[in-house]
Amino acid sequence: MTDQKAQNELRVAIAGLGSIGSKIAAALDQGIEGLTLSAVAVRDPAKHQSFLSSLRRPPQVLPIDQLGDAADIVVECAPSSQLRSIVEPAVTRGRSAVVVSVGGLLDNFDLVDIARSNGGRILVPTGALIGLDAVNAAAVGTVHSVKMVTRKPIDGLKGAPFIVQNKIDLDNLREPLKLFEGSARDAAKGFPANVNVAVALSLAGIGPDRTRMQVWADPTVTRNVHRIEVEADSARFSMGIENIPSENPKTGMITALSVIALLRKQRATLCVGT
């Protein structure tokens, strides 16, 4: 690689190498135009040693708060409880942070102000939701209502705070059960690992308090099923998507692919979609 090319490349760091982070790391290592994988942060480096050494250009392993020193873009692929410790040091240094656990952003919304005052950016990938660009476009005009219904297999919902607090027994469920109906903000509190899509939808459209949400536990589905209905002055549209779970049943496979697509856009010569 020429020095000039290396200087022009955006350095990407990844916090967390679970089912999402490892796929993004592998894609960067295989090559994305204008980007290079510079660093990762993991809780247990020994556990990921064989994966990291299998990469063509193994990245540095750094503490979470140092990723912003080694990268232009820091990608958060960790539990939402880690969100602040990953994003704050990055945006304080004027870097971009790609946030996967977008539900955690609602409780840490001052990070947007910190990013603004330091020249940083917070990028939320489309994730498991097609049509987010249509919602973005509609929100330039007036959006009247946004409703979302999520149906998930039992395994993808186990351990959610809402389930634990209400002592709901999912194991013996034989038919679909509506667990929750309310705002996207409240849904994010009850199901932090499950409704990142709803929070992304709300931030693209009319906000987390006006976006209405239902969450169903459904033993009849094997995919994470989302249905969205939007009423706006420019258009009325609905969309449905059925996402195949990754190795982590709480996360769809398409989430990692969505982050890779977002990273490609950063330096792509041809960029399609808003």
C-alpha cells in the first residue's frame, strides 16, 4: 500500500467482537474501499486471539477509552450498558461513532451535544429495518403517526428486563402473546436488546415518545418479524421485514450487514440511498 493511500484511508475501530463485531472486522479485513481496521476492544482478549490472528492485518487490541486515538470511526457492538464508555471518548475527540445499541442512546442523549461541541458524529445504521430512508425523507415534511409491531421467537426475548420484572413464563407459551404496547422509549427500557430497531425508527421520524410500539412473544415464528405503518403528508407506507437471527438470537444477521453497508458508504464513489 502506498503511503498516500494509507494516509487517505479512514481507520475503523470496533468495540466488541460478538456475532456483529466479528463479522464487521472480517469484512474490513477482506477489504472495504477507503477503510482499514485499526483497533478493537474486547473484554477477554484471550477468547478472541485465534480470530484476530486469522485476520490478514491483525488490529491493535486497546482499552475501550483509547479507541478514538487509533481510529476515525469507532463502531459500538457491545451490550447497551457499555454504550457511553465507548461513544463518549470517541466523540469527545471529534471522531464518528457508529451506534448499534441505539436503544441505549435514549438514556445518554447528551452524547449528541458532546459530539456537536467537539466536531464528532453519531451514526445509527439502518440495522434490521428496511425503509428507514423513506421515514427520514417523510420527516423532512410532516409525519403524523408511526406504529410498529415486533414479533420475536421465545429465545430472542429471554432475559429481557420486562420479562424478568413481570415474571412472565415464556417456556410454556403455545400461542402468540402480546407482551407490551406503548411508546418506543418505554419499549427500549423493557427490551434493551430487542427494540433497537424501534428506537432507530423513532429517531428517523417523530421521536421515541410519539412512536407507538407493540412487542409480541410468538412461538410460531422463527424469524424476528417487524411491521411498520407510517402516515405522513407526503405518503402513507407500510413495510414488513422478517430477519433471520444470528448466532445471538436477540440480533438479526442483517444488523452486521447494515453496519458494513454504512461503512462502505463513508468512502464509496457511488452512493445509493439517502
